[in-house]
Amino acid sequence: MTILDRWRQNEGRVRQAGKLALEQARAAGVPAYYRDPGIGAGIIRQMPDGSRSVVSVAANELVTGDKAKRG
């Protein structure tokens, strides 16, 4: 069994863990960072208030792009 097969087998658990991590970050009052294939390339920063933006790192600084919208 390949790692991709294992991921497919556990996809529901992976999504559930991601949702839990977002909830815990919000409760702690800190941003959460994750990737969302529906948005495309880049990293999403979700703030505790629910606002989201695409971020990247350039010259060792965090650069915030347009607000991320789910496709």
C-alpha cells in the first residue's frame, strides 16, 4: 500500500484533524496557517475572527496577498 493509498483511506480523519486545529487556534486567539487546494497555490492565514488571506514569504518577511475565497 502506497502513502497515497493510506491518505485516501484516512482522508476523513485528516480533514477532521484540520477542522479541530482551526477550532483550537481560534479558541487560543492565534492565526492558523494551512493549504487549500480549492484556492490554488499558496498558504492561507485564517485569523481568529474568520478572515482569511493568502500569504507567502519573501526576503524573510511575511507578505499578505488578496483575501482568500473558497472556490
